[in-house]
Amino acid sequence: MESERDENSRIATKEMTLNMGPQHPATHGVLRLVLDLDGETVKKVTPYVGYLHRGIEKLAEHRNYMQVLPLTDRLDYISAMTNNIGYCTAVEKLFGIELPERTKYIRTMLAEMTRIISHLLWLGTHVIDIGALTVFFYTFREREQLLDLLERLCGARLTVTYPRIGGLKNDVDAQWLDDLYKFTDTFPARIEEYETLVDQNRIFLSRTKGVGVISAEEAINWGLSGPVIRGSGVPYDVRKFMPYGVYDKLKWEVPTGKNGDVYDRYRVRMEEFRQSTSMIRQCIEQMPEGPIMADAPKFTLPAKDKVLTDMEHLIHHFVLITKGPQTAPEGELYVATEVPKGELGFYFVSDGTGKPYRMKIRSPSFVHVSVLPELCVGGLVPDVIANIGSIDIVLGEIDR
Amino acid sequence: MEPLEITERLKDRFLNEIVDITQFRDQVHIRIKKEKVLDICRFLHDDPDIRMDYLTDLLGVDYPERESRFEVVYNLYSLKHRHRLVLKALVPEKDVSIDSVVPIWQGANWLERETCDMYGISFNGHPDLRRVLMPEDWEGYPLRKDYPLKGLEGWEYKGHEEAKELHTHDSEWNIQS
């Protein structure tokens, strides 16, 4: 007996390499990680991406500015609306188009609505990964209401393609706004409901507090953005730093964390629910009447009812969709917007023709997945799952 | 600090490195020679008045008809002072390499890998320069302008051979539909 125990204590341990993904429910898409383990401790993490690479940047060089818009839906397919808005904002700045006031309000309202939709999906799946199944059913109940509203607005639930260069596809009606307003009445109570399920949960707290810590300096150096950098206490938000839409006219705050761990990133997103709800309410209350398309016939589509009844407008519509604007100002431009995941930027190199010479998409998830080894090394295998959930990546945006 | 003030500071120190300065819709672009890119970036990062602590983006652009074919674009932002500057380093085709800025900004790691993957620009001193979006055995650099959008006639990715081999025994199952 004694000798056997001696034998056991002398057993040599060796490192194990574990393949995780690309088909794995907790990697939120086709992300493959190769983990080098010493027992349960993670020694090294190597992420492999690119399984969803569709060459959107290459495609964009062969399409005109109008035709690139539907491609942007397929970046972060959970929050397609914010990608569309980001793309349109960038192209409008390149073309020098000034938007009508009503369009700015509608876009801001929809962007915040999409932020709630994206964060609801994140909360449900992140908490499932950690082991609490119930929250998922609660968050998807509210997410369904918002997706139904999107469907009523533009016919699509996920890949919306609702904004247009210089405006929107169609106007919102009063009944729709009423229904969204009613949703914002009840939603704050729902947020509290989620919190009662999660916030006091000892398992959730011990799985998230002090896990995946990244300091403020490191977060800046790595180029993180969105709730991930704010969880580390850096109040960097594109909506405050480089305002677009009507964010400078609304009353809202940037929630930040302190410790930069999984729990603080969770807290930041929960607070963003409240800020977004309040912003939607302000947008609906302040929304002015007026046109929804900018006055720039060279670049913007004519109104749909005129297209269906009037020859000249039909030709105008047809030429813009098939051939696009024939000229664009020559120059290079970077425009960023804040999407639910972080900073989404479009860098255009325009050579004066109707197609972008180069379009670079600065996607937040691509930067966030590169920091994953930094977060996971030294932790345990279950912490890897918690970390993937907390940086909220979408593979469509990483692989492009 | 206004972007044009930063360019004045840069001119004081690196006059011979600057090729030209352009401005488009309140954004300033500085085109530089590639040799001292690391020194210039370190200066922009460390100088307390400029403090470009945030590398927003890093990308490549291909101009096949130009004398120096590639440009590596550094999109720099200062979270402290809230100003932006775009730095563009010229990379000629005969020596497609440039110094890596990973020692200054860790976030450049994957962005440089992507630029290498898409344009074949190699970054000297990069810790882990592998393809990132394309498969490791991929031939060619997809975002170069001379790379065809749909591939050549009859062309097929050789990785398919492996998949086809896996299905050679499918007929033995004789599944009747």
C-alpha cells in the first residue's frame, strides 16, 4: 500500500494539447482554439480563424457603393442594422451628404434598439456557457418582441438593409413608434428580472469575478473597444469621442467597470441596456417631422412611390442601383461608429470612380479575438469559455 | 493638438522621411519612407503632447501602377488628446518588407498578420507571422489588384482533393433515394 502511493507521487505529468472547435457550441461560431494544458491550467492558446472568410473587402472593390451595402449585413449578422448605419455614415461623409434631422433620430433609435437585441443574445448565450440555462428563455422573449418590430418596419428580422446612402428605405409610422415606446416602458423591469437571476448567483460570481483580467493600459495598447475596454475602466466610446447621428443631443452616460474582469464586462453591458432604453425614449420624444432622404439626387435613391408611378424616377432608381454613382470625391477617409461589439470603422480609399478602390473594415471582434490568449493563459479550461463569452465575438465579422 | 501641428512636430524631427502630406475632410495623412517607420511610430506614441496610444487600424493598399507598389497605412488615435493621424509607409515591390510595430502596440499583431496574408508584405520582427484568414497552404495574395476575383478558369483549391478522397467510398453504400 505504502509503496503504491510512492509510485503514484512519482508519476511524471506531461502537457496535453486540446483542440477546441471549430464546431463547438461555446465558441459562438466557427472559431478553433488549440489549448496547451498542464492539468487543468491553460499554458498557451492559439486561435485559428478564417473558416467564414467570404472576401467581403475584395468583393467591395468590384461593386459600386450601393451594392456594397447588403454585404455589410453579413459582417456582424446579429446586429446588421448598426453595420448598415456604420457603412452609410462613412459613405455619406465621403460623398459630403448632410442628413435630414429626422433620419438622424431614426438611425440613432434603431442603433440603440439593435444594441439591446445584440446584448440580449449575448446575455442569454454567455450565461448558458457558464451553466445557467433559465436566463436564455427570458432574454429571447424580449428579443423576439424587438425582432418583430424590425420585421414590421422593413420586412427582415436579421439582415435588414434598412438604411440607404443618404437616408432610409421607408419612414416609420406613428403606430410603430407607439409600440416601441410601450416596449421601453416595460423593459427596465425586465432588466431587473435578469439581474435577480444572475447577479446574486454564487456560481456565476465565482466563475466571473477575477477571471480574464486585463488592465486599462493593456486594453488601450491592444486596441480593444466597446464594452471590453470600458470594463477595464477606460471610458472610450465612439458615440462620445466622435459623435455621429444625434448622440450629442441626448442625455446619456458611458458605463465603465473597474477591474477589467468578466464580471465587470457583464456589468457594463447590463448598464448599457438601461442607457439604450433611455436613449430610445428620448429619440421618440424629440423626433421631428420631415423628409427622410437627403437632397443629393446624384447619390440618393428617389422615393419608392414615385418610382412605381413615374418614368423618370424609375430610370433614376435603375441607374443608381445597377451602375451606382458614377463619381465619388477622391481621397482617403476613416469613419468609425460604435456597434454593440465595439468600434466598427470603414477606411475608404476612393480614386474618384464609382467603386471603392479599397475598403478596409475595422471590425471590433477581430481585435478582440487576438487578445484571447492574453486573457486565458494561466486560467483554467472553464475560464476559456467564460472569456470567449465575455468578449462577445461574432465570427462573421472576424473572417469578413 | 490639431493634426497639422503634429505634422509640424514630425517635420522638425524627421524631415527627410516625409514624402508628402495630404488632407481630406479634416483628416491628415502623412506619407513616409518605410526605413524609419518604427522610430516615427515610437515618437508619436511616446511624446506626451501627441501620445498616439491607440492603434485603431493597420492595413495595406496596392497600387500596381505606382513606383512603390504598396502602402501600409497606420490609423493612429489618441485616447488622451482625442486626435487622429493617418501614417502611410511606402513599400516598393522589390523589397516587400517593413518593420513590425508590435513592440509599440500589441494590437498590431493580428492586423499585421492580416496584411501579410492579403498582400504578402512581410513584417520584420513580428513574433508570429502566419496566415490568418486564408488557409496556411494558400497560394497568392487575395487583395492584390492582379489577383482575380473569381479565380482562373478551371482552377480549384487543392485542399478539395482531401475532401474528395473522403467521399470516394460513398458509392459503396448504394443509397437509393
